[in-house]
Amino acid sequence: MTSVQVENHNAGDAAGHGTDEGYERGLGSRQVQMIAIGGAIGVGLFLKAGANIEKAGPSLILMYAAAGVIVFFIMRALGELLLYRPVSGSFVEYAREFLGPVFGFVTGWTYWLNWVVTGMAELTAAAIYMHYWFPDVPQWVTALVFMVLLYGLNLISVKLFGELEFWFSMIKVTALLGMIIIGIGVITFGFSAAGDTASVSNLWAFDGFFPNGIGSSLMTLQGVMFAFLAVELVGVTAGESKDPEKTLPKAINTLPWRIALFYVGALTVILCVVKWTEFTDGVSPFVAAFAKIGIPAGAAIVNFVVLTAALSSCNSGMYSTGRMLRDLAANNEAPKAVGKLSARRLPTIGITLSVAFMAIGVVLNYVVPEKAFTYVTSVATAAGIWTWLMIVISHIRYRHAVAAGRLPASPFPAPGGTIGSWIAVVFLLGVTVMIGLDPDGRISLYVGFVWAIALGIGWSVLKSRVPQLGERGQADAKR
């Protein structure tokens, strides 16, 4: 262990948590890399991009590129913190250390809420996709079956979780690469039914690159940011990675090319193959492009890929919520029972409680199947923005502590110091304003307001029962 690692280890112990928190370090480099890749490819790209293309046209490519730069700033900030002190609590633990226990409390429970509602959304999406093959099966039945199946798999071992995410991500990556290669072939050689109209000029030939104006393009940023939710999950794996000092920097540093290839590259190819005016809300642009090209069983293949993307996200939600609850319990911010590990060294009770709340999604699929997806996805974006803000603000505070000589420097510093984090703060606050201006997205702010009140009450009750939380807050504030 190097001198820097010894200092970081001691810093972790001083804060109350070492790098080994009782978890099995069962995630290898291959699995962490694929979890990182899969976190950057989700249903937001496969399904939601259709509605955003309808609003922004080809300029959506630029929105994804801009958001990708911000996400990279966020992940490099998180990476610097992770190598300073790798813990499973990840950004929640850093918010607690650098901003005070109340921020750790709010961030932990908000991230838990984020993944619970995302799990509901993905179960709903998976049930909708299954209608392609089984149109007569009720939506709630399929959602229930998938929930029970993934719950059972999450209780076996972290290694199995890693393997599931590896193969889920492999399917998404392979499918996207195949789509890009086929699309480039259509543009270059003009084969298939889409060959006659496929052209790079489709990016500007129909009312320009910003067909509906820059304002309409900027309003899609909230949907674009939703597509990037879960990219921070690689930070939660820190406590169960075999060699976080090597695997985490590698996973984070490959993020730019993943965004460039799978988001910017894929959308550019799709919009060159099919003009943007042919895409509509509710239809996956990839399904539409494959239908235009005329590939046999193309729609079924894409539907299967999107199904795996939904199941992957729900699987990740079950994994992360259990870890978040354990971190909260370890800091007296949740019942001690949810922090206990099973004989397999898994937070079984925390996972079970989270899945019980995810079951609300099954109920919604029974009561209002046509509205279930819309009701729950709006909350996830606002919760995700809060999480990202906590990461970059914690990074800024950490850098201040390093500059003052109070903490050791991380072996994985973010390029440009805190500049990227400050840019991310401004960008995320701007996206929040856009959410407030959008009638469809505004509901997430209403829910967020109610959630903030609930957390405020919860914190007041908690602090009255555990007075040392306030004392620790004063100590943390000195950082």
C-alpha cells in the first residue's frame, strides 16, 4: 500500500468508515467496466429519444454532446473523491463529510427514492415491451414477474449481480454497434429501402439544424439528462470492487468515448439514415430506422434490446437501494435492521424493503397502466440532478480542504481542478429551471417540494433522538 493509500485509508477510518465495510469484493474489472458502460446506455436513449427528436430535430445531437461533457465533469469529480476514500456509500458519504450530515441524510434518501421510482418505471417499460410478443397478458402481471425474478437474483450474490449487468450491457453495446455499422453502410453504399434517402445532408436539409429554434432544443435537456441517469452507479460499486484504485479510474476515463459513440454517434447515424421529421413521440427511433431499412425481424431485435435495457436498470436499482439504506443505517439515519448483512454479505433487508416500495409500480400498472410510466419517470430526473449537484459541490469542498492542507490529495485528480464542477453546477441549475418551465416536467418539482418537507420533518425527529448527529455536523463543517 502506498503512502497516499495509507493516508486515504486513515482518512476513511477517521470519518467512521474504512474502505472495507463488510461487503464481498466480488466485482472484477470486467464487470465494473461493463456496469460503467451500461450506466451510459438506457431506456432514455432507446425510447425517449423519439420525443426529443420531434422537439429539437438534428440539434438533439448537440444537446447530448453538451450534456455528455457535463456528465464527464461530474464523474471526474466523483472519481477524485472515490480515490481519496473508496466507500460503498459513495457520494452520500462525501456529502455527509464535506457538507454536513443533513446533506448526507437528504442525498441518501433522495438517491434511494430515485432508484425506487426508476425501478417502477423500468418494470413498467419492460411490461410494455412484452406486449410485442404477448399482447393479451395484463401489464401488471408481467411487471410483477420481472420484479420477483430480479429480486431473487439480487439475493444470491454480488458476483451474480455483476454477471447480469455484464451481459445486459453486452447486449446493449453489441446492438448499438450493429445499428451504427448498418447505418453507416446504408449511408455509404445506399443499400436497402432507406438507401435512396439516406444522406448526411438530412442533418440540415429539413428546416436547418435547429428546425424549431434553439429554445426548443434547450428544453430537451431535461430528457437528455434523464437518459444519463445511472452513470454514477459505478461509484456505488466502490465498496465491492476488487481493485478500486485501478478499475474505477479506467471506467470513468472511458466515459467520453462511450458517450461519443453510443449517444452522439448513434443518433448522428440514425438521423442521417432517416430524416428527423419521420420520428414521433412514443416510437423508438431505432425501431423506426430498422423498419425503414427493412431488416427482417429488426423491430423484434430492437424490442428485445430495449427490454434488456429496462431490466438492467431495474436490476441496478435493486442493487443500489440496498446499499444506500445500509449506508444510512450505519450513520443512524435509517433503522439499524436495514443495515444488516446476510450470510452472503448482502444487505438483504434493505433490498427487500426497497423492492416492497417498487411494488407500488405494479399497483400503478394495474390501476393506470397507460399513465404509470409518465407518473414515475418525472421524479427520477429531479432526484438525479440533486445527486449530481451533491457530487460536484462535495468535490469543490474537498479541493478546498486539500488546498488548506487538512486532507491528502487524491491520486486521481479532476482535470482543471474545480472548474468543471462549477460549470456542472451552473448547467444543472439551468436544467432545473427548464424543468420548471415545462408543464409536463413541472410535476417533478411539486413532488420534490413534498419530498423536501418530508425529509425536513424526518431530520428534525432524527436529530432530537440522536443528538450526536448535530455535533458531527459542526465537526464536518470545519472541513
